[in-house]
Amino acid sequence: TTSRARSLSPTKKTQNLVALKKPIHYVALEDNAADQLPADVRGLYNRLYDITVEHEDIFPWQARDEIIQAAGRRFKDSWFYGRDDRTHISTVGESDEPAGHHRAAAVAELAALRELEVAASECRDQGRSEAAWNLEVHGPLLQLGLANHKYVRRELITTAQITKAFLPPMGDYAVADYADEKMVDFALVLDPGGPSRRRQESQSRWRDGGDVPPAGDAVRDQRLADAIRRTVYGQPLGRQSVNQTSYVAISLKPIAVSIETKADGASGEGRAQLAIWAAAWHERMRQFLAADSGSSSVSRRVVTLPVVLVVEHAWVLSFVCDRGDRLEVVGDMPLGDTRSLAGLYTLVAVVREIGHWVDGPFREW
């Protein structure tokens, strides 16, 4: 997506982001990248490194033969997860049914990824638009990666604008008072209320003689959802959102990961969009923390935000880190691509791992 503000663009290029009141600096990932990152994302970085560099656990073992045949090459056993199922399945007769279920799911996932491989190739070869890439490739891929996450959702937010109250202010010598508005394409959000609602429906059906009773973590989910709702609805009109945007669909779902997509090589503009969008989210959190503490000076750091830039086939990730007096965007970390089956499986594994982080350290913050 692109900005709708055309009169002034003080942050059009990434180098101008240092003009913000809380400047944004880009820092290259080093070999000791874990030491560069805050504690809340070090575990995520290490797991993503294992997936993207070491290729650990990206393919399901249950569809190993089909994957090798489809890719036209062999892969090391370490690239497959679920390898222990080989012994389990062959020695425990009663596990045949679940094993068959897992195999069916793995084969179905392979079929879906092969379709995405074709769609991505067609989008590139036929010069399709950013919207077409989102519809045909990026959206379905994110959905596959989050298929088993109850609390993490993919939201298409191409029309979500930053609320003016949360636009990052410019520094004293800038030509404008606030950064120009930026929008992005997707967000991965934490949705504690969604599973609770589905569980309530499930509980109703269970009382009527169907389904199963709700899971034991319903109380935890409901408490978090209620806390978010109380906080948001206690805000003045125009600010009743947990995020930096008033887009209703995500007003009660905290944004954990932001994703900007491009159909061509305009990566500089995409980085600026992600940086301003993340800085606005930080501004929203800063105002929450200030209201909670009763002071305009907030010492507590805001949680680190992963941001993803997708240009055609290639996906790269950066971490937006709160350093107190500035934001640092530490990156880029190549995640994978949609050119090949191996690249697609890598991206699904990455999204799955990011989902674990959203439902773990991000939720706990």
C-alpha cells in the first residue's frame, strides 16, 4: 500500500526518519545478531535462524516422498519435522488413525503450496498488481502458516489509516509537525476474544449433545479480552482502539507483526512505510503507558515489533526495537521466497514460529 498524504512527505525516504522527535535508525544485523536484539525477541530470532539458515524442521515427514517427488530433489532428514513418528507409528497400532490424519493434512498442505508456487510465478511473469499478489499468494500463505494458531489471526488492513493522535511527531527543525501517514498491507494480531467466542458457541452445542466442552484456558482468554475492552472503551472518542488505527476490525486485537508488500522493487518506500507504521504503534503504546503511570515520562520499554517487507517473491524481516530515546530497525533477515517449494515451506515454518511468539512473549508483555 502507499500513503494517501501527498502534500508533505518528510519521511518518504528512510534516511529522513532521523528527523522524527523519536528518531528511527536502521542498523544492519551482525553475526552476533542475538546480542543486538532485546530479550523479548532473541528466542524468536534464534528459531528463525534455525529455519532459514539451517533449514531445520521445514517439511512434514509424513509427506516426505511426495515432497521429494514434487521438488525434484532430495533433502536432508534434518529438514523434516515429525521424524520420530516413524518409530511411533510402526510400533503402536492404535496410533494408525492419528498418523493417517497427519499424513492427509501434510499432503493437503503440499497441494496448497504447489498451487501457491504456480500463482506466484504467474503474478511475477504477468506483472500482476500488489493487490493480486496479496489475494493470490501472500494472504493464503499467511493463512496456511497460522492454521493451527487459535489466538493469532491474519488481517488484511490495506485501508487502515493511522489515527492523527498517534502520528509520530517530527523534531524541532523538521518542515512538518508530524510524519506523513503510512499504511501497510497485513497485520498479524493477537485475538484472545475470538477463540472465546468460538468456545461459547462450542459450549452451547455441547450442552445440546454435540461437540466437546470448552478448553480450560477460556478464563485466561476472557480476562485478557475483557482487560483490552475496558482499556479501549475507557479512551476518548476517536482513540478507542488498542492500535494506532481506528480500523474497527482490529480495534480490540493488538497488532504484533506488520507486513508491507510490493509488486516491484520499491523496497526503500516499503521500509519507510513499515517504520512509520511501527513508530505510530509505539506512540499509541506510549500514550497507554503514560496514562497508566499518570506521567508523560515513560521509562518502560515497548515490546519489540517484527516487521516484514515482501517484494515480489522475497520476504525479509526486521525488528523495531525501543531504545528509549530512539527506535532502531535491526535487519534485514531473509526469510524465504515464493519461487520454489522449499522456499514456500520455509515461509510457512517462519510464519508458524512467529505465531508462537505472538501467543507467547508478545501476549505476556
